[in-house]
Amino acid sequence: AVVPRLDEVLAAWPQIRFNIDVKADGGVTPTVEAVTRAGAADRVLLASFSDARLARLRAATDGRVATGLGARGVARLWLASRHGRPLRLPPSVVAAQVPPRWAGVPVVDRRFLAYCRRLGVHVHVWTIDEPARMHDLLDRGVDGIMTDHVGVLRDVYRSRGLWAA
């Protein structure tokens, strides 16, 4: 079997939005080149746990591609939600991709979700594989769920009328 290149996948499904998690520094340039070649800048979200890598991605795309927040950025966002303080984010940030809890501390709570809404930042939660947890998070108002079991997520979305046929 041949593994398709990222630009081939992006070109093959021009109607699909993609969340691309750049896991290594060496992936920054090839990822940006693939997104550019496919003309997919308007339907891609670039993500990484690394704030430094995200800064490189933002610089390489001149802020034209949507991005998430790295670990430090999410921590700053969460702390700001506790205190209600203003937080300046790079203009390309459209989402915070977070676990439901971190080191035993709830991340995705009413205060965090409300703060993100005020900033216009979507909240995507990872990695959720159980239907009951998916329903709970959707009931709380999260904007997206990352899962290792897309069939389970599809069934949950369908049951809520959120999955287009």
C-alpha cells in the first residue's frame, strides 16, 4: 500500500476541513508547502503542543492559516479564564485543543468555555473515545472532539442531528 502525501490528501478532498498536528520541527516547512500546493490554507488548522513550533508555522504562513495554541498558550488561556483578564492571542488562533482534565484539574469547565467564547476561540477536546463523555462534552458546549474511534463519534453526532449524510 502506498501512503498518500499530505498535499494529495488535501487535494483529494477539497470540501473537507483538516486539523494537522505538526509533531516535529522538521515538519514545519513540508507541511506549509503541502498546504500551499493544495490551495488549502482556508480549510486547515495547524496545531502543535509546541508553542515555538506554532510560532514558526504562523511566521511561515504569514498568519494566513488558522492555528491552535501550544501547551503554554493553553495554560495562559486557562489562567486568564480563572481571573477574567484580557489575553492577547495571535490573530490566526481560532481554537484551543485541550484535554478535559490536566494533572487532575478540570480544564473544560463552564468558566473556561465562556471565556473562550468571549474571545471567539473554539474549544476542541482530546482524546475522547466513550459515547457518554462525548455527549457530556457536547452538552457543555465544546466545538469539537478528537477521538481514536471516529465511528463512535459519528454515531454520537448522528444521534444529535449533527452529522450530515
